[in-house]
Amino acid sequence: MDTGVSTAHVRIFCQNQEVLSDDDNDNAENVARTGPESLDATEADLVLRAIRRYAECRLESTITLPLSPRGHDELTAALELESNLDLSQFMGDKGRIFYNGSSFGIKLPSCANEVFAGLVRTLITDKLREMAASQSSKHVSALIDKVHCFGSAIVDLPHTSLQGCRCPDTSFSSKESVYPFVVVEMAYPQYSEDLQAIAKQYMDGSCGGIKVFLGFDIPTPSTPGDATVSVWRTRLEGPCDVHNPHPILVPTLVMLNKPFQSADGTPVNQNYNVDLFLCDFVPYRYWQDVDDIRLMRISFRQLSEFATIALEHATPAPAVQETLYRVLPRTHYDE
């Protein structure tokens, strides 16, 4: 179908799966082109079919389908229809979406990544509440109290040539901010090198509104390796005065793929930490009041413990004999 615009791609993949070859992707496209109206199907129709097959657990691999910007608009409109409500719920409940203006995708988080992200989320939330309670300054305490976990709520990133959006694995923000202050992303096992590009999309697309990007890459039983962390944060460059009322925000790399656990499960670099400051969790107008206040220090020892717990959950348990009970054909809820 000739849409008159350049062709992008949609990718739908599960973190536990291997990347398909080009031949496999061609086969996946043929799988999506099934049904009595395949010849007249639009790009959005084909993507919807692929999403439905994934939701029904009938696709277990990475697939790539053509999707132009116009097709993306059609897909967005189609997902708002009542007839596709189940697909919208599936994408919101089970997947994380991303779109960078040229590719749209869904990732189904692995068990290990979900457990690890949940542990990091709980740690940061607990630290925020502890710091709010311990501050002598009511002003500072009130600022911290306004910060909450926003989970995987969609983040629109319009301030780039490729307008897009992402759903982070977790995020922290307040009602005073358009963008989350801190985002956490888990790398796909087969796309760990994408973390730097993802960080750039977040920070450039939000015009620096997103202040800290935490990217974690932990191994799985099928993709062994070191567990690493990458951190980017924005910093102000140049004085803020009458001649320069809007200083430049510069994304700065703090650490890149720094291992905190080796492939054999041994903790490494235990003298390293990930520091988060109060200025990371407040709007820029408060920075001069809170810049030097460190809220929390996440040690590599803690991250290694989290990775161990996550991998334990991801490793299949040995088969055990379970007692099965016969279910009566009638219920007694009203008795």
C-alpha cells in the first residue's frame, strides 16, 4: 500500500526471546497478513492483528512490520475504538510501549526485569519518605512529600525532530512537573546497547525536564553476563543572569555499563554508589535551594542483591508434586 510517506516499522517483542533474522521477520509479516481481507488491509490493520496474536500468546518471537507515520495515526485511532478495547488494555497492562517517530514497539517485560525494577522502585520510594520525615526544613520536607512514583505512565517526548513517547519501567514525578524527574529503564537482553539512545530520547525529548535516567541491564538464564547500571543526569551550563536568562541544560554521562555483579553472580565494584540528590526530584526553580542535599545513596551491594533476587525469580523452579482438588460443578456462594 502506498501511503505517500516514508515507511517506518513496528516492533513487537518479548524480552525473553531472541532477535529474529530478516527471513523470520518476513515470515512474521506473512503471519500477520491472515484473514479474508488481507489484500485490503491497511498498515494499522496488520499491526492490530499482530498485537492481537501476541495478546492471545500466538506469537512468541520478535516481529517487524511496516508502519508509516500516517499508519501510526491510524493505529492510535483504531486502539481508541470500543471493538479494540481489549487490545488497549493489553498494551496498557502487559506491555511497555515506545515510539520515536520512525518505529513503534511493545516490550513484554521479563520476570527478572519486573522484579528488579520493582525492588529499585520500592527502595527509592522508601528513601524519599524517610528523608521527608527527617528534614528539619518544612520547605524541603514539603518538596519531597510531593514526589510520588508514577510507574509506567506514558511520557510524551515532543521536543525532538522525531516526536515520540515512551513508557518507562518506573518513574518519579510530582503534579508540579510536566515530565517525570527520574526515569528507570530496564534494557532488553538483545538490545542493551540501546540504553544510551533511550536516555538521549528522554532528555532531548523533554528539553531537560527529565533530570536523571537510570538504565539497568541484568542477565537472564538465556542471556548470561554482567549486571550493569548506566546513569545520565542533566546539569546547568552557564550563568543565569539578565544576559543569559535561560542557561543551557546539558545531559551528562555519570557512568556507562558499570558492572555491579559479574556473570557468575559475584558482587563487583562494591565501593561504587548511585547518588540521587534532592535537586533530581524538584522543578528547576527550586535548584538554588536544594542543590547540595543528597537524598539517597544506592550502593552497588544493594543492586547486586536485587539482581540475585530477580534472577532467582526468573529461574524455573524444579517440578514439585502438587495436591489437586476437584472443583464441584455448582457453587455455594449464595448459601
